[in-house]
Amino acid sequence: MLIDPESAVKALNINKKIHWRDVRKTIDKSDVIVYVLDARDPDGTRTDEIEEIIKETGKKVVYVLNKVDLVPEDNANAWSAKFKEQKKLCVNFKANLTVFNKKMEKDDIQTDNGSEKLMTILFKYGKKFLEKKDIENIVVGVIGMPNVGKSSVINVLRNKVVCATGSCPFITRSL
């Protein structure tokens, strides 16, 4: 089967436009943005365009360094320090959802994965929005490049599987 290079480029550009439209829509509808980055290459999974859109809208953003279990602890801490120097809120995160069952002891479950810290930050933002805007709930948008673990972060925060995950990009384009 032959593929016309011009039509392939057109299809790629259409997919990019759809992707950017989805990102823009997520940012516009959200009160707080959780920007998921891969701890193995945080700069490689960030884009200036997305950060510029967030800056224009004035939304609160929390950077999540996901997959910190795949890098040396010193590297993850150095990246967190770099974000802190830039006055950006950053959470080291390990998105692994432990399946709870009756046989597991509470001590067997690893809870230091960053989810408590992230939830605390989101609840604080929720309280601030309640005081300022008189709204009860906030909308949290989760964005990031393909395969950085956005769905896994959502699953850990919800403490159950609500998003499909996999190694293939675009399994969950939008929820």
C-alpha cells in the first residue's frame, strides 16, 4: 500500500490541530492544571506553548514529576529544586495503584508516592476558590505529553482504575 506524502502531512497537521484544541479546551475549562512530566526527561516532556497558554489564562498549575521510581532519588530531588528555584510548584510522584484486598496489611501498602501531597495542594486550592469565587468544587485539568502517565496519576488520585492505561499513546485522549 502506497501512502501519498502530502496526504500524510495533512493528516498529521489535522491531528496536531485536534490535539492542541483539546489541550486548549482542557486549560480553559479547568480551575487548576496538573501538568504531568516524565521524571526521566522533564524538559523533554514540557512545551513552551502549553506553558504560555497557561500563563495567558492565569490558571494555577502544579507540576507533577511522574515515574520518580525510574530515576535516582538525587535526580528527582534536583529537578524539584530547579522548579522551586523557578517559583513553580512541583510534586514528585510515583503512579502505582496498589490493588487493595483483605489480606493486605496497612503496613504493606506504600503510601509515600506523592499522592497525599498533591491532594493536599488541590484541597488548598479548592478552599481558596471556595472563599474567592463561592464555588464548592474545582475542576482539575490533567495535561502532558503522550505516555508521561496522566491516566496513571488520575487512577492513583481516585484510588481506583478510572482511566485505561497502556504503552500506546492516545489511549485516553479526553475524559
